[in-house]
Amino acid sequence: MKKPLQYKFNIFLFLLPALFLFIAVLIAPIIMSFYYSLTEWNGFTTPEFIGVKNYIELFTSRSINIPRALKNAFLLALLSCVIQLPFALWLALRLARPIKGKTALLSIYFMPVLISTVVIGQLWLKIYNPDYGILNVLLRSLGLDKWTQVWLGDKKTALGAAFVPILWQYVGYHMLLMYAGIKGVPVELTEAAMLDGCTPAQANRYIVIPYIRPILRVSVIFAITGSLKSFDLIYVLTNGGPSHVTEVPSTLMISMLFLRNRYGMGSAIAVMLIILCFFFAVLINMLFKEEK
Amino acid sequence: MKKILSLALALCMIVALFTVAPTVAAADDEVTLTLWSIATESDSSHQAFIDAIAAFEAAHPGVKIEHVTTENEAYKTKIKAAMSSGEGLPDIFFTWGMGFLGEFVNAGRVYCVDEEYADYQAELPEAMTVNVRYDGKMYGVPYTMSLITLYANMDLLAEVGYDEIPATYEDMIACCDALVAKGIIPFGVAGKEKWCLSEYVEPLVIKSVGGQALRDMYNGEASWNNEGVIKAIEAFQGMIDKGYFDPSANALSNDEVKNNFIQGKTAFYQNGSWNNKDIGEQAQFTVKAGTFPVLDESIPLYSMIGGPNNTLAVTESCEHKDLAVAAAFELARFMSDADYKSGANLPCWAADPDADVNDLIQVAADMASQAADMVLFGDNFLSADAANTYLDYIEMAWAGDVTPVEYVEGLDAELG
Amino acid sequence: MNHTVSDTSRARRLFVYIILILWAVISLFPVYWMLTFSLKTNTEIFGENVAGLPREWVWDNYVRAFHTGNMPRYFLNSLIVAISTIFITLAASVMATYAITRLHWKGRKRMNSFFMLGLTIPIHASIVPLYTTLAKLKLLDTLWALIIPYSAFSLAMGILVCTGFMGDIPYDLDEAAMLDGCGVWGTFFRVIVPLMKPAVATVGIYTFLQCWNELMFANVFINSDKWRTLPVGVQSLSGQYTTDWGPIGAALSIATIPTLLFYIFMSKKIQDSFIAGAVKG
């Protein structure tokens, strides 16, 4: 069917604002970053084209150690998917039912999300402080002195300690998203299921969860790509230390760009991240579609 | 390709924003120079900058200096981003010498002040300009210099029977052992900030190999695989193993460590001489300043890490170079004097010999005048990439991830 | 038998409640702790009274936090940036979603994937090219230098959420509107926009969070103190008071309390709009 020209023009108009912003601020800089990733460039002199050398160095250099950063990011993504999301879903399902104090609970759970990441980071730095932090003070008062740690400074505990606030902060984020979806489930559907003898758990399993698939998909994509590009809290809490054990790709990228003046290598990490995140987004979309 | 893309990018933005006209500062007779620095309100040089600017503005009617301050770490990011794009640069900027300024100089962003220096040569000795010269040409105006200083809490040392900072390495070890036995932490260090670790490693290295050998290693003219370096790293790791450093070190920032020392929680604190003012004013005990003893008897005691470092430079893109250069020199001269008198740091410019300064800065000045050699901090000496690799190795040595031999071999492989 | 069932269900309900309340405590505790230590002296924080209410209320901490930085100004800047960004993001993403999901044309799926790229792009990857461009346009050191990039980076999320919600609107509705002669724009404004209210709240929140927290751009693109945003202000204040926890706590609280008050006040509205969406769906 041939569309009239007017119709096509309208489509263009609808897309115009988004396209402008998107191309100018994201796509063009990304293409430039891709070009930079093929160069040796310290940010000041003219970039010198060196082909894929940066990428080869990225995956072979022991001191950059990108596999460790990727492993950390994947671990965070995994923890997000197996702990954070199911818990958020459980909370959302509970709160979607009539329950006492629901409004207050919903507001409380979402609250950490609203606090600036810098504030959260500073607070948890204080919580983990080895001498005066509430965590060690609590352990000492329980007589568990052995368990006290230099949480963010010890190579064994730093990664876990840095992940806790990230997972903690965003439970409410996913919960609210899922809650919004669950509230969109037609009441008749669940009521009909209950009349047919379903328990609430079964109604959730067979009616509600399948119904909010689009939202769950959003949550999963967000949790995974968000983990891969996580930056703010790690930056405030450990900045990749001690001895690089909490390094994630974004912190590596920032240190390449702004500490080492290696814009070519930093751009290569950026490009790798973009490709990786995109790959996972497509993969998750396909998985959700297939199950349908 | 880059040009076309930025053009396309710019075009898109212009169209998207065609309704929003950016505000343009109204032109008037007054010249405004922009100065970027790290002297935020909590910085010990903050007031000195304000006074220096006021003095310059009074001497040059019609010229205003707009002072934009940014916190140290953020400043590095900001100045590099501006230097790399060449846009939105200030007229005058604060910088460190050698590697840091060097990259901006290579990019052609910094104005050469050789000609103008002639007018000030009498007050600013040429020896003080070594760290801002590239191919012999001068690109910045240094104002203060810093030396790594060993600060000691004499009250705590007295508890283990010392009334002076131990003068020999063996004595130092004996003193630390006695402190540990008494439950006193000998050294405070911020494991979180790698440069603070280097404040302990570099004196050990220079006092084991000497200044020229260390300079050659930084310059890539000598191998790091040197018995002296290995001995220094062994000594460093030995001190860690014996529990000389604060067990919480890895969770602490430098400010917290410094504060711990001021609160009397550690017996020593080794860091730059820029701490003189805070320690001198805040410590409630007897403080002595000095330098770490030598590891090798043949090396002079006053082989120091440090040198002229805090610098003001003028950008190539500056529109009023005459004024900006004059401002850089005059501000630097004022700052040198003010920081010295306030006890914040050592002057690069000829100092008033009758100035009434605090004891700590006096000791630092004496150490500077007796110095057999002075080698700049490694992370300032080296270019950004090399400096960070170097700091990584220091951190690995600190964490016990490398042996002394692996340390020197690794540095040779990665910096060579 | 019946008795046992109701017993287990009661036990289970109790268990659920315990977890819900425990999580509420865990969610609230850092904020509670922040508010209390912002009013304490170092001696109380560092030993005497770590987690309790302050014995002596040290309001001076707040005075110091106010005087050292310019917290109200930072807050206002952050607010201006957030509101402008939310407005731009909402308008652009609802429009784009409409074109992608309701209008028929070749390549709309591809257009959607194209926008979804934005979900995956780390915001910091474009910092250098963006800086150069903003400088050329003389937009550096203005709030536009933040509003424009933040809007662009929030778009993908906006479109994603809008797609989820717009899918809930029956196609019959806009087809009927079209048949009534509303045309593309009429349908959009009369049918789609009113039904998108629940998405508006969610998109608004997401966008708000993205720009409210951002640290790196805010640090690099803004030079002067008068345009600084909250995260940069808080970070630099914390850097200045590392050893004096009281004023840090005060600064963190000043940065947080207005948002929390606003949230407590608005949370009912946000929920109402969700419910409105459910009824229409």
C-alpha cells in the first residue's frame, strides 16, 4: 500500500526531536570514538592511525587486564539477575496485593533510588570505615571482632563490599518498574483465575508474570547492561582499587582517558563496551521473544 | 573524517538549539583574564591566591582576574579535556612541571615565556626553572617547591627512648620495632592513594641508589634492574611485613592519614613539605621534620625527592599574552613569598631572609639548601601513561603482588 | 485440617511481614544514620554514640556545610537541569514511540533498535567529542551543556518505557479515532497522550534519576561555581571534610532532604497515575 507523502512527512516530524538529539549527542560521538579507537592518540597531538593494535593490546596486556574487569562486570550482572531482580519481583508482587502499610513500604523501598549516587557512595564509605564505620562497630559490639575487616581496602572483601550498595540501591528501582506493570494487569484476569481455584501464587505464576513480560524484559536488559557499564558507585567507593581488584570496564576506560591520556585505548574500551551491551540487549530480546 | 563528523555534530546541535541563543559576555574596556587552579577553599594556598590577585589587580587597573578553582583530581580531568579540545581554555593555569605540563607543551597549547623571563631572572634563579623547560625553552613560571619530608611525633618517640629522628637505617628499624612492641603504629600511609605509597618508596630508592641513578631510570637511560632498587623494595616490603604501617591504610585517604598523625595516632608521617602548615598549626605535640636515613652509606643523607613544582603557565590561545604573562610572573612571585611566610611551602623565588617562618618550614628550607641532589616525584617526572604504570608497580609491591625482582623486571619491561 | 492450613498461612504471612519490615529497615537505615550523624560531634560519631539519636544537637554542622559550599545554589541548578531534561525527554520519546509503534512504515523496527542502542551506550564514552562540540557552540559552562546530553542519554529509556505502556493501549482506540477523521496528530494528542500518563510518571522518574546523579559530565562541562550541580558540590565538600564527619553528614543531608520530602509528597500521585493506567488498560 502506498502511503501519501503527507503521512510520511508526519512520521518524520514525530521522529525529528528524538533523532536530532540522538544522532548529535550519541551516534556522531560514538562514530568518532570508533575512529579514535583505531588510533594512537594522547588527546593533544594529531591521532595516528594504527589499525586494530589497541584492540590487540587490550586483550593481551597483562597490566590492563580487561578479562578481570569484564569478569567483575559479568559477576555483577549475574548477581543482579539472581538476587536483585527476583527479590524486586517478590516485593512488587507482595505490594501489589492488598496489604497493610503498602503505601509506606513502597515509598520506603524506592527511597534509596532517589538519593544521589554520590551521597550513597559517601554514606557507604562511612559505613565501611574500618575504625568508626557502623559495620565494624556493630561487629565489635556483638563480640565478633574476628569478623571486622578493612572492607573496601582488603583484596578479598573489596569487590563484594562494593557490589552490596549497588545491588541495594537499585532493588527499589526494579520493584517500582515491576509494580507499575503488575498494576496494569486487568483485575478480571486474576479474579477469573482465582475463581477457577488458583492460589495467589499460581495466579502470579501463570497470569501476572507472563502479562508483565515487557516490563521484566526491560528490567533484565537494564540490570545486565547497567552492570556492564556500572561506574558511579565503584568510582566513589574504590575507584577500581585495591590493586585493581574492583576494576570494571568503565573505570578502566576513565583511567585510560584521564589518567594515562590514552584516548585511543580508552575509546577501544568504550567501543568494546558498546558492542557488548548491544549484544546482550539483542540476546535478551531474542530469548524473551522465543519463549513467547 | 574527524572534521566532517564534528561539523555534522555541530550542525545538528545548532539546528536543535536554534531558538536558544547562547549568552555572549558584553564587551567593555576591562580586560578579564581567566585563571584555573586547584586552590579551593580548603587548600592552604587559597588565601594567598586571593591576595596575589588583589595585588595584581591593584597594580594593573582595568585588568580583572577571574579565578576558577577545582578540586585536585577533578582539575586534572578538566584541564586535560580542555587542552585536548583546545576549546574553552583559560588564559593562565596552574600546572605541575615535567610530565604533566610536557604533554600540553608538545601539543602546542602553551606559550613560551623565555623572553619575558629575562626581566625576572634576578629574582627567580634559573636552577628553579629546570622542571618547566622543554628543549631548553621555558614554558611555565614555578612558584613553590616541595620536598618529601619525614614528620615525627617526638612525644611518641620519647616513649620508646628517642629524642631525635633516628639517623641511621638500623636505628630507624630499632625505633620502629620498639614502637610496634609498645602498640604504636610507626607510619601512617594512604593505601587508597597510590602517590602516597610512592612518598615512602621513592626516598628509600634515592637513598639506596643516589639521585643521578634514579634520574637516569626515569629518563629510560638506565635499567631499573639495579641492586640498590631491589634493596630498597626489600626494605619497603620488610617494613610492611613487620607491621610498621597502619593496618587500616587501604581504606584511608591521605587527609585521613594526615589527620591521624595530627591526632597522635602514628609516630611518623612521610609526605610532601606542603603539609608543614597544617601539621605545624594543628599538632598538639612536639613535631620534628627530617628526612629518612640512607640505606647505602655512600649516598649523601640529603638526597631529596622533590623540587620546584607548582607552576603557573599561559596558554597559546590567550588573547592578551602580555598581560597574562605579566600576571603569571607577578602572581608566582607573590605566591612564592606568601606560601613561604604562611609556612605552606618552600619558595622558588628569592625569599626574604628575615622572614619569620615556622620551625618546620625552616627545617625544609635548610634541607633544600643542603640538598646534594633533588629528583622530582616519579609520577610528576614521567608522562601520564608511564607514571600510572609506575604507580601500579608501587601498589603491587605494597600489596605483596610482586617480589622486588619482579618489580624491577616489570618496570624495565613496561617502561623501557 | 482447615485449622492447620490457616495456621501455616498465618505463619507464612508473619514471615512475609518480617522480611518486608526488615528490608524497610535496611532501606531506611543509611538515611537515618546520615541524619543523626549530621547532628553529632566527632566524639559521639567516633565512639560514644555511634547509632543512636544525637545527645547534643550540633546544628553548627549545617551552618558549616552551608557556608563552605553553595548548597542551595547547587540544588537549584540540579533542579533546573532535571526539569528541563525531563520535559525534553518526555516530549521527544512519546512522539518517537508513537511514530515507531502506531504508524505504519517500513523500517520502524529498525528505527526502534537504533534508538535502543542508546540503552547500551555508556554515557562517558562520548565525553571528548562532546566536549569539543559544546565548546565550539559556546555552550560550555552553561546548564545547556548538561541538559542536552542528559536528554539524549535518557531518550532510549524513555522510548523503551513508553513502548511498554503504549502497547497496553488498544489499537481499536486509535483506529476508531482515525476513522472519525482525527488524523495522525489528532489521534496522537486526543487518544495517545492522555493514555500515556502512567508512563509519564515512570519516564519522569527514570530521567530524573539519570540526570540527578550524573557526576562526570557535570564535573568536566561546568567550570564556574554558580552552575555547579549537586553531585559535584557534594563530592568536593566531602573531599574537604574527610575527617570531620558532622559537616559531611550535613552536606549529604542538605542534598537529600528536599528530594525525599518531594518524593513523600508525590509518591501518592505517582501511584495514582499507575492505577489510572491500569484501569484504561
